[in-house]
Amino acid sequence: MNRVCSIFAQLLQLFPRIEFQQAVKKHNAERHARGFTGWGQFVAMMFCQLAHANSLREIVQGLAASEGKLKHLGVDQAPPRSTLAYANQHRPWQLYQTVFEGLLGRVQCQLQGTQRQFRFKNRLLSTDSTSIDLCAEVFDWAQYKRTKGAVKIHLVLDHAGYLPCFAHITTGKVHDVVMGRKLRFAPGTILAMDKGYVDYFWWKEMDDDGVTFVTRLKEDLKYVVIEERPVPEQGKVRGDHLIEIPATAERPFRLVLRVVTIWDADKEQEMAFVTNHLEFAASTIAAIYKQRWQIELFFKALKQLLRVKTFVGTSSNALHIQVWTALIAVLLLKYMQFRASAGLSLSNLVALLRQQLFVYRDLWLWLADPFQAPPALEGIHDGQLALAF
């Protein structure tokens, strides 16, 4: 006898209802709710991401088609399309950020101590942003150019599990380094970033805080070489120098940094990196920056596997809710991938999950062997069902 609820319901059990209701109360998210709860809205938007729904109509019709199974989700019935649209436009998106942070803490505890592809005794992070193009006429609040709109997702990725540990959504006009200046990290952290985060004052703050950063060298960076270090005759390291960025009237301090140059055989070109860590081997500095590619892979998965390029609402609030829901879904998928013993890729897991959302089977047994036959329902035998004419 099948004694489990649907896979979708089991995933939602990872969000404690008491904790969710505390977040709802904190953000006053059910003001003038009129019967449509914050939990019901959350379920609908999670269905949008996991079922790959393209519109409000697909969300409400997809839920309505599984009406008999909604009680396991804590929902009485599928919401009307206008009700869901109004909720996305007016209910605070900060609720979803709070839910994301709560789930992140639980997932990080589960992944703590697991094997990683790239290990340091220090915490390794990378930061970057990705732009999402929008129609300027429809999303007039996010106008980027004359006929183009855009928003940016600014992200910090923790390489212990490759999980996003910070996210912020802005319009496309906000430069990466503007968000970078607002970030603070614990002493001993290693941060990999691209050339969009050049800010001498921020670099000085990180150096004073005991944070190591590694970034690409910009061609217009003005510095003076103060020491040339020896490099191996064989290998990919082409240069290792200590440099000084002199003080100016606007910047009353100097920076002593390090420039490491390596030969990239894949691109067949030299690549130069700037860091404030003076002791790591030159090859280690290059390896740290190479790990920054993981955040690009994360953005690729986010855009390809979840709903962050087409939106079911046009207001700023609705877009924020959909993006935060996508980030919550990514955490769920990463955790499922960690628990799956079948070695599924993230794309395969998403495709299989989309087909199995309302199937009644044990989630963790399914992750162990996703291609096993589903359990037989009680009272139904082989050959019992037949076409009737």
C-alpha cells in the first residue's frame, strides 16, 4: 500500500509551516488576504519553477488539474489567475528572501563536511552578477537603454557545495562594484571576482579585514613594480611581481599587491591576476581564479533550468518574487542532487522532477533510483484498466 504523499508535497515539507508563518507575520504578508494565504501563493510560485510554467494561466490550470492532490500541499484549491496576479504585485517579496535564508541555513548544515572539488582551510567565495533583458515598454521601471530594460542578479557563491549565500536584485544600471562595496566578509575568507570589481577603497577595506581577494588585472591599472620574484623555468607561470599603487590626493593611501601572470594553454594567451595575498604559490592564485567559473555555471543553470528569463508578472514586486522563488528552487535542487545516489546532473534532475511532481512515491527512494517502477496503487491490478467504447 502506498503511504506517501506526492513528491511535490514532500519537497514542501522541507519548509516548516511554523517557521513560514512566522516569516509571514514578520513581513505582514497576509494583509487583506481574503482567503488566499501566503502559503498558497508560495506553493503556486514554487509550482511555476519546478513545473516550468510559462504564465499565470499555466500555473493555475496546472494546479487545478491536480485538484485532488492539493490537500497534501496545504492548499484547498487552485487560486484564480487574477488573485495570484494581485498577490504577486502587492505582497512583499521580502518574505521569499526570508524563506530563502532559512532554507540556506538548513541545507548548509546538511552539506557541512562533505567532499569538495577544491579545498582550502579558508572559506572560498566568488561574486559576480548576471543581467536579464526585459522589454522597456512593459517593464518601464527597469529601463536600461532607450528601448531596452534589464535587471541584475548580484550573487555571492559559496564553493562549499556551490550554494548562493547572498543575492540582491537591482536594475541593470547598477554597476557591480556598487554592490561590491556593500559586502563584508569574515577574516580569512578568499574572494574570487572579475574585473568589474576594481575599487581601491574596497580593496583596502578587505585587506584591513584580513580578506584575500583575487581578480583579473585591468589593462589600465596604474602601478609600479617594486619586486620581481623568481618563477620556475618549466610550467605555466610567466611572472610573479609585487606592485605598488601609489597614493593620490583623492586616495590618501598606497596599496601593495601582487601580480601573477600565467600562460593559459586552452585560450593560448597570457592571463594576469591581482591579489593581496603575498604568500600563496603563483599556481594557487591562478587556481583560485579558475574556480570563479563556478558562479558562471550557476548563472547558466539558473537561466536554463528555471523561470528567470520570462516572467508571469510585470511589476517590480512580482519579478522579485519570481527570482527569489527560483533561488529557493535552486537550493532544493542542489540538496536533492546531493542526496541522490544515482549521480544525476542538475538538468536531468529538473527534467525528471517536472514529470514526477504529483506522483505518489517516496522522494528519497526515488532519488536513489529515479528509474524504478512506481509502486502499485492499492486495489489496482495489472490489466484492470481497459479502454471503453
